[in-house]
Amino acid sequence: MATSDNELFRVEELERLIVHHQNLYYNAQPEISDEEFDSLWQELEDLDPDNSLLRRVGPDNAQGWGKARHLIPMGSQSKASDPEEFRAWAQKSALPFFLVQYKMDGASLEIQYEAGVFLKAVTRGDGTIGDDISRNVLSMKGVVVKIPDGFSGGVRGEVLMSRETHRLKYPEKANCRNAANGLMKRKDGTGSEDLEFICYDARGLCTDTGKSPFDDEISKLEWLRRAGFTVVRTEVLQGIDAVVEYRGKVMAQRPTLPFDIDGLVVKSPQIDEEDLEKPRPEKQIAFKFNPEEAVTILKEIVWNESGALYTPIGIVAPVKLAGTTVQRANLCNPDMIRQMNLKLGSKVVITKRGEIIPKIEVLVENGPDVKDIPQPSLCRRCATTLVDEGSRLFCPNELCPNKELHRIEKWISILEIRDFGAALVRKLHAQGLVKSISDLYLLEQKDLLGLERMGETLSLKLLHNLRKKNEIDMADYIAAFDIDNVGPLVARKLVDGGLDTLEALFNADTERLVAINGIGEIMAITIQNGLKAIRPEMEKVLAKGYVRLRRAISKSPLAGKKICFTGELNGMSRAEASALARKGGGVVKNSVTTDLDYLVTDDSSTGSSKNKKAKELGIPILTGPEFLAIARSES
Ligand SMILES: [Zn+2]
């Protein structure tokens, strides 16, 4: 029941939206996807369950049917709503082959057989007990009355209404699923002949053999087909990528399919009875479509310049995605284009998923007219040959004007120096007045007054704003120099990891950098090279006093400490302890060496070689609790 004014307002809005989109849908010009429509419907149901709009087109009243118990357990299914979630499940499942089926969007039904003869048909109900709607089911298409092998058991499938039937005969129903749900439960049985049963599962035994007539999913489907059923579209695919790609293809075909589907069901080709008994079987998942995905055509690539980096942006045929029209999609780097085999003209799936710019997720297909994607080979600013590292395409020239300009812009943005807009900075850079960060601080009023549309007041204000920002955090300082791979987040990690002075930062070797959580070896090398190149400028800006560093407020006592764990650790796993040490900026070592700062163990009395060696070298030995106390303290 809608209670507050806000809710009442929203209910009225939802009513208007639903009527509006229903009309469009029946005039074959839908503006929103089925999922989006369903979510409006669901929201109205939640806010105002008694709303007359719901009654008018919602499921018909199903009271008065007898109840019956299911033979096949109907638990809930795990769900993945995007490739990332699916990959996580698939990796865990470790299945080499996947059975992939259309997930039909209808009403679930179990038909029960006794010695090969139709006994009854039961709706989903609460998953254990449903309505016995046998009478209506017998007039549906695809329902078989007599099946072979004297089979006793259940056949599971979906009751569906085709899109064609929905359009022609039941346009007043919200969608095919609602229509099927309502019709199959009608007491007078009218309309059941417009419904169809498509099945995907069976479980039971043959009378003569006492055994199941099939032993895996494929033979099960073959048996169902032989028995006369319509079986859901099924593929067996090898590998995770194949499933993600197949899903893209199905998404593209979806508008032309005769029935609504809302995703794929992916499962093991083997039957695992034990798994099926679980409330949520682990060897299957519903890989659903979602409203933040769409299929479109990649028309063009624009290589966006930002500092030294050249980033490919895909221009796609305009498409609706979660209510907004999308024309650009991020492609991240050249590797992504190659790995997905993208071409100009490729049909692709793009997804949004909370990102600001949608991303091209997977290739659907390359038609015969596709063309290779051109990639720039020279820097547009300095004509240096670009370096294609796969994960990034960039101009390697440290003196490239693009890089200079980007660094100055970065400095101004991180220090939040006001009134230095992008246009002004570009002008200063183009005229050669400011080519580095320290140049900024050499600006005089007369330099500024020489610029177009620059008055006395503004020039003074600019210089004032610049000099006012004269104290800065170490992390901001590092980030403001626009070093490759070092954004504000990484800069913060470096400082928190103990590299909180310029000296510590410049002296950090690869191992020291890798010890910081989230920094890998390749990244560490890039950071080192970047630091080396910019070091004179970083030192100059401080030495000349253009800005000074704010004193670090706190520092982890483990920062930079070399620590080795051995033996028992009371109440803490070795992995947990190592993670804690790294988090505090410590370096975890596997052996006891002269430069080790701490050996941590709870049984220092044992004569283990590490214990012995640490004692010999005079290295402090800490117990687990002592280590914890240090790790959690702040000096
Ligand atoms: Zn360049």
C-alpha cells in the first residue's frame, strides 16, 4: 500500500509509464526493453499490490485448483547477470564443457507420468506443492499423453505463449509470460490451446528395467525428443569464452525468436543427483540478460589522446541502454581490439553496468564487409613512433608536448588551483611560457597580461591562487606529476606503504614496490622509470620552495620492514599474517637473512633452522600477538 506522498506520486507515475509503454509495445514500437518494463511492473506491485492496473492484466485468479506435490525438486537457481559474474562461477565450477540452453521466459510446469501415461500436471507453486492444472494442460501444444519405456516420473518445462499469439490474440496482457501464467490457470480452460509446453528436464524410472532411460543431459534431451516433446534449444560448448560469445549471438537473435527468453541456463552435461538435491544447485546457473546490455555495430574508432596515451574509443550505431542512447564505448587498449577480433562493422555486445562510459563486452559476429581497424603509428604531436605494449599505446617521448601539457593540467587539477582553466593552460603551453610545473611558478604578471583577454584583476588573481596552494600532501604531490600508472589511488598506496619521503620513493627497488598491495612487477618497473625521468623536476619544485610537503600524520610501524613468518601462528593463518604485513608496507620474506627485521612465530622454542638462524643473527623474534600489536598500532 502506498503510504507517503512520495509513494503516491511514484505510483501515479508508474501507472502512466506502464500504460504508455504497453501502448507502444502493442504498436510494435517499444521504447524500452522487456526487462525495463518488468521492473516498472515489479515496482508498482511492490508499492501498491492492490493497484487496479495489476488486476486488469495480471495473472488470472488461480483459486480452486487441487494441490499436488512435485517429483523433481524445484530449488532456486544461482544467477549471473553479466559476463564477469558468469566467469567467476564458471572458473569455480571447473567444467571443461558446458550445456547451454535458452532460458525460456514462461511459467514452470511439471508433468507427471505413471507407467508411461499422463497422470497430472503441477504448476510451480511454492516449489514443493503447486496447483494441479491437468485439465488445462491436456489441451496445450507439445504435451504428450503417452510416452515410451513405461516411464514413471516427472517432465519439467515451461508453459509459453508465442509472441505472435500474444500480439494477435492477447494484446491486453502485459507480456507473454503474464499471459501464459493467467491462461493456464483459468478455471474454464479457455485459451489453453494457445499455450505451448517446451521441456528441458526429466527424472524417473522405466517400469521394465527399474532404471532411468538416460544417463546424462544429452541422452535425456534425446529421449524427451523421441517421446514427442519439444525440447529447449541446447548447445554443448567448450570453455568459458565460448559461452560468453554464444550469449552475445543469442542476444542479437533475441528480437526475432518466436518466444521470449530472458537468458541462458548453463550447466554440467553430467547429471549430478546430489547437487540437484541442494536448495541451490552449484553445477548450474542462470546467465541472464540485463537491461544494461545491447547489441550494436562498431562503426568507427577514435584514438583519444590524453598525455602520452592513445586510447581507442568505439563509435557505435546509436542504441538504447538502460534508458539512455549510447554512441560511444570504451575499448581500453589495442589488446582488447585484437583479443576480441574487432573490426569496423563488427556486431558487438556493449554493457554499461554502472560505468560512466559503456564497454564493448564481446564480439557477436564479423560479416563479410568488415574492415581492419586503423591504428595510429606516429604521435600526432611530436611524430615519435608510438609504442604498442598491448595494454597501452603511447608516445615514449618524455619531452612530447602532449605529455608536458597533460602534466601541467594534472598539477593544476590535483592542487585544485582555481581559475587556471584548460584553455588558459593550453595557451600558456602553446606560447612556450609554461612547459613544466616549475615554469608555472616563474610566471609574472607581465607574462599573463600579454595574453588575449587578460586583465589586471584576473592576472593578479591567477598568481595569487597559484601561490596560495603552497602546502600539499605527499600522496597528492606524487600523483600530480602524472607518472605513468600512478594516479591518486596508487600514490596513496605508495605513501601508506611507507614510501612517504622523496628519498624513500626514489630508492624503492622493484621488490619494495611489489610488496605494496596492488602493484605488480610490470607496473613497478613502469613506476620506477617514470620516477627516474621526473625526479629532477620533483626535486626542483621542492628545493625552490614553490610548494612544501605537509608532514605525514601517521605511518605504519611495519613500513619497509622485512618480515619472515614461520611455524605456528596462534589464531592467524600465514596468509592472513602476510597480508597484514604487506598492508602495512612490510616486505614478506621466505628465509632468514641478515637484513631481516622480524621473525614471527609462536613456537620460538623449537629448534627450527629459521629460529636458530634468527637467534644467531640477533634478529628480533616476535610472537603472533606481538606482531599483531605492532601491525595494528600507529606511531
Ligand atoms: Zn609525442
